[in-house]
Amino acid sequence: MTAEFHKYTLEFKVPGGTSRGILQIKETYFLILREGESYGIGECGLFKGLSFDDRPDYENKLQWLCENIHLGLDVLMSFLNEFPSIQIGLEMAFKSIESKNPFVLFPSEFTKGTDGIPINGLIWMGTKDVMKRQIKEKIDAGYKCIKMKIGAIDFQTELNLIKSIRKEFTSKDLELRVDANGAFSTSEALEILKWLSDFNLHSIEQPIKQGQWDEMAELCEQSPLPIALDEELIGVFSVTKQRELLQTIKPQYIILKPSLIGGFSGSDLWINLAEKQGIGWWITSALESNIGLNAIAQYTYGKGPELPQGLGTGGLFKNNFKSPLQVKRGNLNYNTELNWNFKI
């Protein structure tokens, strides 16, 4: 078996606004395995500024991986704990090369095109008018769950936007989630959560910055609004530490980004721990190309999710790869009549 990697820069059609700034591009890497006539593709979805493994020796590690691919999946994974986005790329590539179809990693009713995955519509931060337009587009497209990023513009403006949505759509008509990306200070967070709770929101993601376990535990205990941990899980790879985190903070939900937490095997660990404690979960993509999104969607379907998932639609980038992934009425589907066009 041989391996090689290729860097690829995804370009946003419209810059994406977050509390950390405006995203214009997203760098990613593809791992290609070859053995005889077979090949496998994996995406190492590095997320600059957020990934635990955003470090100067990233490409050196990929090169080392390619030179040592003969060691096999299990051995290589044990050497990659500090590189979760490489771990998932490696898992994908091995699943891909072992499959009859390199793009069908987890065969299911989803990949047969007979069932879909309910997903949330993502509203990027922007001016009031820009956010309002996005909200209308998602509702018109049939989404039953919308996720708004908050914390970057004036909070009163964001509150008014949420209020205007709720005037038109009750919580029975439309599930509404908000994601603060750690934007609020510990001193103001509880008051903000009280204001938000007036609008029957499903949950808020990461209201304060990660790493403040005691403060987050206090918030989860006192909050009138369910709290979901997101960034809090990044960089916590020891099962003992994971268990300690969940037992200390006691969140209502955790959000799993496989590219940031050690791939499919890392996600399995978190899910098992969460379910033992009665903590809900959902899975979120992290701006991967359609290659990574496809694999994460197939994995997610196999976990039998009960809530709308945070899976992208692949439509954010100008230069994404054509794929069978389609969104219809707020569901991600796999259209078997469409073909892949993967070229790098």
C-alpha cells in the first residue's frame, strides 16, 4: 500500500461570519491510499485557529504518515493522538479503500438513497439584514431546525432577530438553537441565558470559553436554557479526562465534531460516555469539503441520531467537489443518480 497527501484550499462563496472573525478560505488536506487497482480517499479537515492540531509540523506529520502507512490503521492511530484531523482522514481512507465503492464508507439506507438525515440550517453572523435574509431562506427551504451564531454583533440586535422569528414561528413549528462560540464572559453569561430563555430555544452552544470547568458547571446547573458543549471537548483525549469533564460540568448536550475530536473512534468514545450519563448529543461537520462531509454523514446515520444534526450542505464553497449529497426540506440525502467529481 502507498500513501500520498495533497493540500487543497476551499474558497467561500460568501465570507462566513463567526465570533472569531470572517472566514474567506478553509484549508484542508486529502490523504490518498493506493493498493493494486484499489484506492481510498480521506480528508484531514484541519481548522485553522480552532483545531487542536493547528501547528507548524502538521505537514511533516502527514509526510511521516505516508512513509509509514505499512504500519496499519491501529498502530498509526495510536501515534496520532495529537492530530485528530489526521486521525479521521486516516480512518476515512482505510474505510474507503476497503469498500467496493471508495465513496461509500458506511453502507446503509442513507447511501442507498432511501432515507435522509434531519439537519439544522446554519445562520452565519452578519448585519441584521444579512442574518434576516438567511433565516427567511432556510425557512422557505423547509428547515424545521435553525442554528444561529451569536455574539459578534450587538446582542440586542441578535435578541430582536430571535424575537421576530418567534413572533412568526412557535417552538413547535421551528426548533431554534444558538451558538455563542464562547463569546460571553462568565460574569454576564447567566443573565444573557435568562434573556434568551424567553424565546423557547432548544439550546445554546458554548456560552463561555472552554477550559473553565467550574464556571461552566455552575452555568449548566443554574441555566434556564439547556447548554451544549462544543469547543470544550477539543483536546480532551484521555477517557479518564473525558469522563471527569462530563461528570464535573454535567451539560445537557455535547456536540461532536469528528475532525476535531479524534475521528469516528474518538466520537464513539464521547457518545458512549455521554449516554451513560444521560447526556444528549449531536454530530456536526466542521467545514470539510464534500469528501469529509460525505463520510461524516454516513457515520452519523449509522449512529441512529434522534435530533437534527449539524451537518453542512457542501454549498458554502465555490470549488467544492460535485457529489450525490443533496438537501431537501431540511434533510440531507444521498442521490444515487448523481456522480462524484473528485479531482485535485
